[in-house]
Amino acid sequence: MDAALPRLPWMGIHSQAVAPAARQPKGPSMEVRIGVQNVAREVVLESEQSSDEVRDLVAASMKSGEPLVLADDRGHTVTIAGSALAYVDVASETARRVGFGS
């Protein structure tokens, strides 16, 4: 056994201190709400893409019928069929707030 690791006797395992990944402060983000036809709930994501970029992607998707693909601020992608889009609400870009007031 390694003496540097504290023992958790109730679980029979060693704990290991892991530092949380340092997150770099990111640029402004905005909320994007997407309504899908015949679906009761809307898709909501926080995106770091500019509002003009999102509007261009939505317009191109609706015009061509191709899927709309957006990336959120965590790197996940959301894909929605262009023919199923009901509406897209793009909020204004805001800087990230930190603390209890956010």
C-alpha cells in the first residue's frame, strides 16, 4: 500500500486527490432556443458562436433542408433536421457572469 494515499476504510479503497481541470475564461456566450415541429419541448443550448454565425447557419439550413448543426460551449453538437425547425430564438451575446449573482 502507498502511504501517501489516505485510506477510506468504509469503502476499502484509496482516495486520490485529483485537481480539477483548469478552465480558461471563454468569450461571450449566448443562449439559443430552438423549437422543433411536433415536439413539446424546445432545445436550449449555450453557444460561443456569434449571433450572426448562428443566424446564417439557420437560414442556410431552412433554405436547403439540410440538418442544422450547432456546437455548445462544452463542445457538444446538436443536430436538428432543417425541415423540422419551427423557430430559433437567438439571445444577445453576454459575458459570462461569475459568483452568486449569476
